[in-house]
Amino acid sequence: MTKKDREKIKRSRMMKYFIDAASKIINTQGIDAVNIRDAANLAGYSSATLYNYFDNLTHLVFLATFDQLEDYNQALTKSASECENSLEVYMKVCKCFCDYAYNEAEIYEILFFSHDEDKFSKYSEQYYELFPEKDYANLPSFLGKMLKTSNIHARSLFMLEECVNDGFLKDVDINDFNSICLSFNKAIIQDVKAKYLEKEEATKLTLRYYYFMFRCCIKDEFKDMLDNYYDKIAKTI
């Protein structure tokens, strides 16, 4: 084993100590209780040592909460496998996001909306290096792409592009479509976090917004299909 290999193993081990400590604080006291000093003390090291391995508190919390996506990813896999086409996939994935994100709004805001493009990519790749048994190789292709790409706009665009490829949408600017969706997603999850919205109300609002967006852009011959998917999903709320 080379010196470089030993250093990599040590770095991985040290990071896991701090991640485990932060996870314990989150599970017992909540995400707002996590701070550098307490996480370092619980791990048995100094705050200065922790900063040798993490950019900042957000970096640590991201890695400590990323495993929350495991159940979400499995639910997405199940939802996608039950769909007839890309349009239904898009709508069901939106509902699935609501089910999980609005239950843990603080965590999902950090995971999806608290990082710039490069940081999300870096932190995601780092997580799977630390925990290779949770690699995204076994996820559906669109999920793998979403996690690998460094651009949040591009990640959420993959499923929308499938709808375009399958001929459901008119000649519209899907980048604008996607940007609007990301904007109201972020606003609603922040309202849930601030307790301005309850989960059920937030879910209904989110799905209605997605439905309206699609209703404006979908080809006329597929409007009845969209209405049917929306009605079925809305009944599950």
C-alpha cells in the first residue's frame, strides 16, 4: 500500500467520524442543532481538525443528510417502473418529491437548493466515494444523470427532455419551463420549512402548478391524458 493510499484511507475514516457525529446530532436534536464545535467534540477531535476535511458546516450537513435520499431514490425507482410513458413519469416523480421533501423540508432544501452547481457535484461524488455501497450505478438512468451532473437546472431537465423526445410538448422553451418549476419548488419548500404551508397543502399546490405548466405546453391531443394522470395523482394526496 502506497503512502497516497494510506492517506486516502485515513481521510475517508476521519470524514466518516465527523459525518457520523453530525448524523447523531440531526437524529436526536434536529438539523438546526448541528454546529462545527459540537460535531467535532462528539467525533473526538477539534474544530480545527474538522476544517481540514470539510469546507464549512453546510458541507458537513450535506454529507450527513445525503443518505436521506436512499428511500427517496427507491420510491422514485418504483414510481417510474409503474408508469406508461415519460409524461406520467414526470408527474409521478413530482408527487414523489413532495412526499419526501415536505416531510423533511430542512434536509431537502439543503440537498437540492443550498449549493452552487459545482459544489453539489463535488459533494455528491464525495459521498459515493465515502460510501461506495450506495453508488448510483443501480438507479434508473435518469436518476444517475441527475446525480452526476453539476447543474441543478440540467438535473431536473432530463425528465422534461424525455417528454419532448416522446412528442408530448409543443415547440416551447423547455429551459424556461424548467426554470419556472425550479423556482416555485424552491419557494414552496421554503414555505413548508417556515411552517407557512402544511405538507398536504404544499403538495396540492406543487402538483397544480406542474399541471398548469404542462397544460399550457402540451399538445392538444395529449391534454386528456394529462388530465387523467393529474386526477389520479391528486386523489392520492
